[in-house]
Amino acid sequence: MGKNKYGKEFQKKTKGGGSTKAGAPIHGGKIKASHILVDKHSKAQEIYEDLQAGEKFEQLAGKFSTCSSKKRGGNLGEFAKGDMVPEFWSASTKLRIGEISQPVKTKYGYHIIKRTG
């Protein structure tokens, strides 16, 4: 993966139309992820920092997420590109399995996403 002049990672296209981005492979057009959804960026950032300090994703999802998936530790199961808003899908596909995103803004609020498959 390359970096632009600002140090941000960018996706290189390969000859076959695929990419060399760092995210885990997408099998059958579907991936698996969990998330924590909150209304404010400051709260999402606080939760992200707690996760980086070793807190358990599932516990924080159950405690703070405003999504009904909180009952399942934030688990969204398997989904395809059209099942999620573009910002969520894009952020999810850039993650490696087990990796957690920084807060991602969508029309629903701020998500912290954990790629699970």
C-alpha cells in the first residue's frame, strides 16, 4: 500500500481490477463486522481510546451503542456492499480481521467498527 504526500494510505489498483489495500479479503461479496454506534464524535473517540487501552469491544458495545446490535455485542453478522451505507462499507473493507476502526461518521451517527470476517 502506498502513501500520499500527507502520509495517508491509498489504494493501488492491480491489473485484474482488484486492489492491494490492507483490508482482509472479501469472499462472495460479503464481510462480517461488529460496531458500536453513538451520537457524538467525542463519545466515539472516548470509546475508541478505551478499546486501545484493552477494554473488550463486546462489553463497550453492550454498554454504549445505540444500535439494537448491542444485545449481540455489536455483532452485525454477514453483509454485502448494498446492505450498508457507503461510508460504513468503505471503512469496513479497509480493516483486517480483528482490527478496529477509528470513529466513522455516517448519517446514523459515529461508528467504531470491528472487522470479524
